[in-house]
Amino acid sequence: MGRRAARALTFAPWARRLPSATAAPRLGPAVERLRDEHRTISRELAQLAEAMQKGPVGDAATWINEQRDQCVTVLGRLTRHRQRGADLTYEAYADVGGDG
């Protein structure tokens, strides 16, 4: 996976529909936090992709374990990020008079 693929995962079309701070001021900090997470996750995915392209450095077994640990860390971050995004979407919908 290259840098473009990593960005595609973290800057998906739904991400651009996050509420703006002007539309829902109380949600502004949460929106900014999600945007910061996008940048962090994108960077981590790009680093993983680069490591995979280069292949093992030094002891292969150690390298594989390190990459697996990093993948698990990023997957956990993605899971939490997705949940925060869903929670924010719910809150934003409730702010504009939805059924939430």
C-alpha cells in the first residue's frame, strides 16, 4: 500500500462531510481531533507501507513481529477513530434537529 492508498483510507469521502465548527460550534474540538487523527493515521499507514516495500531489516523474525505490532496498533487506532466519527455524526445530527 502506497501513500495514496493510505490517504484514501483516512480521507474517505464521508470524512469531508464532518460538521464545521460554524455549523455546530460545540462540536468543533471533536471535529479538529478527528482531523488530527486523520493525519496521524495517514502517516502511520504510509510508514507501514514503506516498511513493507523495503522488506526486513536485520533479523526477519524480529522485523515481522515489529511490523505486526505496529499494524495492530494502527488497526486499534482506526477502530477507535471510526467509533469517534460515528459518535460525532450522531451528535451533529442531533444538533440539527434529528431524531437523535
